[in-house]
Amino acid sequence: MKKLSSVAKLLSIALLAAAISACSSTTKVESDLGLKGAPDWVNEGSNILNDKDGRLFHGVGSASAMGDMALQKSVADDRARAEVARILSSYLDVVSNDFMSAAKAGGATVAEEAVTRQIKNISKVNLVGAKIIGSWRDPKSNIIYSIAELDMKHVKSTLAGVNDMNEDLRRYIETRADNIFDRVAKEKK
């Protein structure tokens, strides 16, 4: 039974490593839909950006015509928030990976499972702050597009309120979150 537990742990670690390396891939995907008359955010798609408005996670979602415009808008909004969740999760995977590397290089012993659990909890709590900042309906196809935004300031203020977080992880995020954000945003361009 102990042997099975060890195999399960090794498999979990291998899957986590594969997921992290997939998130840090240098593959760039152009997301220009080329819809004439559409706002730039529709054609650009989901994004992580650092501009005059701050460090922002933007998620774009869409919903095809379904007969009920309110339901269609709600579905597009939910999909935009799901995109923010995906982008935030990828960003936090990079933070977690960088933290684990730094901790191990410094000779610290860190409970990887606890850090992973805390990172996932940060993602869930922060999504409450994702807000819909725009919608657009394509007059030709009647597809509704929505854009959700989550500000890095909100992520950091939410983090300050988490009580049961590893203090080393908290300090790491407080001091390096913006630099990691800038690096990830630059890689996405």
C-alpha cells in the first residue's frame, strides 16, 4: 500500500511539472479575429498587460445567439471570467514555480503540496474581483463578446487578507509579483 502511495505522489509531481512547463512555453499565438468594426479587445482576445491603467488580466469570452439575449450575455460574461481564471492560474503557476526554485536554491524545505493548495485558493478568492468592463455584439453573427478585467492591485490586496498563507510565500509574492507579472506580460507580446 505504501508503494502505491509513493507511485501516486510521483505521478502527481510529474503531472504538475508537465503542467507548469506547458504554461511557461514560449509559443506565441496570434489572436486577431479580424472582425471589422469590433473593438480592439475582441480582436486581440484574452491578455495580460501592463499599461497606463495598471497591471491587468483581461479575459474575453463569447456566446453564440441562443434566443435569449440576457442568457447569451450572461454566458459571454461567465466565459470572460473563466478566461481571467485561466490566465491568473497560469500566472500563479509561474509564481509558484519561481518560488519553489528560489526556496530550494536557498536551502529551504518547502511543502510543495501546501504551496500549490495556497496558490489555488488565491486564484479562487481573487476571481470575485474580476469585473465585466465591456460587451459587444457582432451585428452579422449576433455573437456577443464580453471582456472581464482583474487588476493586479486587487490580487495583492486580497493576498494581504489571507491568514493561513506560508509567510515565505507571502513575502515572495509581495516583493516579486509585479516583476513576474511584467516578465510574463512581456513574454506574451
